[in-house]
Amino acid sequence: MMRRFLFIGFGLLLLVSCTEKAAFQKNSNLVFGTIYNITYQYADDLQAEIEAELQKVDGEFSMFNPQSTVARINGGDSTVERSAMFREIFELAKTVNKETNGAFDIHVAPLVNAWGFGFKHDQLPTPQQVDSLLKIRDQMDFSAIAKGYGCDVVARLLRSHGIENFMVEIGGEVVLSGHNDKGQPWHIGVNKPVENPEDGDLQTVLSITDCAIATSGNYRNFYYKDGQRYAHTIDPRTGYPVQHSLLSATVVAADCATADAYATSFMVLGLDSAQAVLNSHPELKAYLIYSDESGQMSVWRSETLDCEL
């Protein structure tokens, strides 16, 4: 019996040793209209499995896939069965909506389109049209949470293989675990919120691990009309593009769907209201870049957030 225990112990030691020495795999491709980059320490290449999981997310939440669950629901198909995946994100969206006093709303798509950020057009909506669109509740859009959720789904897959060291990034949303190939915490850059950033133009670098990160901002998706600047973030409570000093919001949370939703919410709320939400949610951390009273770029961040610049 003692020999058996020794043999099992040796086998476990060998397994741990092989896992620690495994090379870091790197996968990259297009998904959700953007690029994913995934790095993980494992003996095998899991790209086929990763893409199969991402296709499941696309099949639930894509606005451009006519057979997706959300597209069919929006099209009036009453026979659609809502999967566990769909219900999970729907319930999270409801929770964040409540916790932010309505700043996060998956029914905002008609207003986004009306202001020319979904479908391009030259005519601004009238106040009467805005009021009418505020009442539409039968159209859902999960684009402000789906990328983050996609990161979470891939992270679950990697963990199911026993992988401890990985980075999952989809269009700037990130899930981190363990360490990088140098044995250090992961280093994630936060871009300066400027209209035409040069390569490597970073505001800060977060040295961080075992968490998820998402960033939202108004500094690249906007337009001018009749001398007025219109940002793509629409306040679902008023129906109008936001007008405040917050330029970008980076949120750190336990999962990326939550980080994604709160980052979008903070861009709706503005600096002061975002800080109020953070004060009541100590499980969240944030790095907020805003324009101060003199027009200069300033930063507010959670005290426990480790920044290198």
C-alpha cells in the first residue's frame, strides 16, 4: 500500500512538473467584428476548442447573425428558447441596470441607431422621435457586454483543462490568470483617450493578475454636426449622447462581462456618479480618465490598483 501511495505521489509530481514546463501557446483570429489574442501555458494548441466556444457566444448575442438568439427575438420569433448562456447575461444586465440607476440598458439600440452610431445617416433625431424611442423595450443589444462574456467563456474553457496561467483578450477586454511567460504578473496597457493615438501611446500600464479588465471611452467613436460633438455613448435614461468630462473608464472585476457592463455604465454616469457606484461596490476597481476644469487630462483611480506609469 505504501508503494502505491508513493507511485501516485510521484505521478502527481510529474504532472505538475510537466505543466509548469509547458510552453505558452498563442492564438489569434477574428471574432465579433474584432480580433482576439489568447496566450496560455499548455502542451496542446486549443484554438479549435476556443473558437467553438466563441461561436456559441456569437450564436446567442450577435446582432449580425440573423440566426442568433437575440436576432430572432428582436425579429419577433416567439418560439426562441433562451439558453442558460442567454439567461446568465440577461440577468447580469438587469443587475447592472439596477445598480447604476438605469445607466446600463440592453434596450438602447434603437436610440444608438437614431443618433447614427448603428446605421449611418445625416439627420439627427427630433425630441419627439427620442421620446418615442425611449419607450421601445422589445429590441435588445448585448454588444456592450458580449465581448467581455466571450472572454469569460474562453477562460472557463482554459480552466477546465487545468490551465492556470493565461491571458484572454477580445477587442480590448481581458481576463487574466496566473503569470506570463516570464513568471511575472500580466502587464495591461491603458490607452490615452485621444482622437489619433500613436503606437505605444499609453496612459498607464496595469501590473495585475487573477481578474478581468474592460475599458470604455468616447474618444474615438464620435462625430461633429453643426459645430456640436456627438459621442457614441447614449444615456438610456434621457435618449441623448452624454455630455460630461469623463473620457475613458477602465474597470477591474472578477469576471469580464461585469467589468464590460460597468465600464459602459460609467461612461454614461460621468465621473462623480461613477465614483459613487464604486464606493458602494468595493469588489470593483477603476481607472478613470477625465478632463478637469482647466481642460487638462486628469486621472482618478482606486487606491489598490497597481499602475506602473
